[in-house]
Amino acid sequence: MAGIFERMKAARLFASELKATTVEVPKKGGDQYESQLYLTQTGAKAARVMVVGTATEIEDIGTDNNFYRMRVSDPTGVHFVTAGQYQPEAAKVMQELIERLPAFVAVIGKVSLYNNGENTTLVSIRAEQVAIVDENVRDTWLLETAKATLDRISALKANPVLEQEVAAAYPTRENYKEIVKKVMLSMKSDVGSPIPTSTPAPTPPAAQVPAAKIPDAASSDEPMSDEDMKNFVEQQIITRNTKGQGVKIETLGNPCKGAGMKLTQLETAIQGLMNEGRIYEPKLGLVMPTGV
């Protein structure tokens, strides 16, 4: 990802891992300007992160001054990104993006943890830089982050001290190997493609990636997998969005029922597609395919 934020080094973390981060690393010195590090479930100790995904919503939640909050989706969940008067460049980009959503963005910023007093820790990124990017940059970031995640898992197994520290901080952890696998599948790569264990090869543009096969419910008695359901729903949304004004969720019920899906499965598929940035909801009850 040469040319984007080269001067800054930041951890590559999927949304699922960043969201699960709740532990501060004790500061060693007395320097009040020392950056606060946070321990993640794969053993990263990071103050800053770099994330790339689909910006689907930006709100001005400020009162006297503009303060923006942006939702950035990757295949594992949603990053919450903020910027205000002390991050003027990032805030300006976010303000300009409001009328251009959805859009692929790259963000570098500091991790920020906030406890709401109800034993819930909210994780966000205080943006230092925000840039509009293309799908190739997003796909490259996915590959880089998948490799970085697997590298941290391997390093954790080889470091008993760090492993013990992570185990004490997070008695229950996600299976990040499975998360990486799902990310790779979400990119609509060939099913047989290996999970990256070394520097990934450049990803072809999305137009050159074979489209996922949509199951024909009438030709098979086999139940649809979760990914099949998402692909089917996504295809229905794309097909019905003839005027580019979105598709009412209620109109998806009959075709999905005909494909053997239940209403709860339709709702789960729609939520999964939104989390992955493949569709978004411009207003309640209306969905749009990303890229329209």
C-alpha cells in the first residue's frame, strides 16, 4: 500500500479484534506524553491502527464545534472513527464525504477506549488521517491484515510470557484463524486459494474476480450455507435496484422464501452484508448495494 501514510507505522487490526480490545498496557515511564498502548487478543500492543473499509455513515455529533463519527465496515464488523477540531484535516475529509457515501476509506488514528459505566467498553479510532481509496487498496489491506493477524498468532505461541499475559487479560478469545478464513472467502476469491502466510500477491481488480455462484434452490435439496444466503440476498438487491434508489427490505421476503430461507435468515444475511460493507441502509427499511 505504498504511497498511503508511509511515514506512520500502525497495527493492522480487523474490526472484530479491535472491538474486543479492552486492556491497557501499563506505562513503564513517567512521561505524560507517552502513548497509551492497548493489548489485543492476538498479542498486538498498539497505540495506533490503520484500517481500510467501506464508510457507510457519517454523523456530526458535535454541539458547539463540528465533531464527526464515521462507521467503517470490514468483513468482520464495524470500526467507529471520530474526528473533531483537534483533527482538522481528518474532520474536513469526513465532512466532505457525507454526501458521497458509501466510499472506501483508509484511516490512521489512535485507539481510544471508553467505559460507559455499565461494564461495557466502547472502542473507537480518533482519526489523524483519512483518505478516500479504491477497492484495490481495500483488498490489499485485507490481505495485509490477514497476514499480520496470522503472524501475531504464530508469534504468540512462540512467546510464553506474552501468551500468559494475553490469556490472563482475555480468558475467552475469538478464533482468529477462522476469522481470517472468513475474510478470505468474503473477497470472492477461489475457494481453493490458500490463506496468506507470506507477503500476498497483488489482488486483481474486483471486476476481474469471478462472481460468487448463487445457489439455485430449485435444483438442490441441500440447505444453503450462511455465505450462500448472503450471496443470494446481495444478488436480489443488485437485480432489483434498477433505478438506483434502493430496495425495500420487505420486497425481498418472497424471493428469499422461494429459495428456502426463513425471515430470520434474511435478516441475518442483510446484517452480515452491511457489516461486510457490501450493502448499506441509507434509511430505515431501504438497502442499497455498495458502489451504486
